[in-house]
Amino acid sequence: MAIIVNVNEAKAHYSRLLELAHAGQEIILAKAGQPYARMLPLEPAVGCRQPGRLRGRVGEAFFETLPDAELAAWES
């Protein structure tokens, strides 16, 4: 269940509300008694880049200098 907090109260207790949202609690910010915005935890990153995961899979040709015509096409 979401916690509903007035904007002025949210300003005063922002750090506490941020910790609650990070812990999974949904916070509804209200302005003049009407829902206005929502604080939610971020979803875990999916498919993050992982350095070195293709080690040994990229051939030497990958590192060769491109021909001048191809370089010119990339630069235009």
C-alpha cells in the first residue's frame, strides 16, 4: 500500500521518504490533497555492460585500421 504525503511534508522529510522508496515502498506526493507525483524504487538494471565479457571472441581483424574510404564515410 502506498504512503500519501503532502508536498510540504515531503520537503521536510525527503531523506526518510527516499529511504522508504529505496526499500520498495511506493510514496504518493499530493498537492492540495490531490495525487501529484509518485516516488518508486528503481528497477534493477538488466543487461548491464560487463567489461571483458567478449575476451577471446573478437578476432584480430577487429583492431585493424579501416580503409580510408570507410573512414571518410564515417566522418561525413
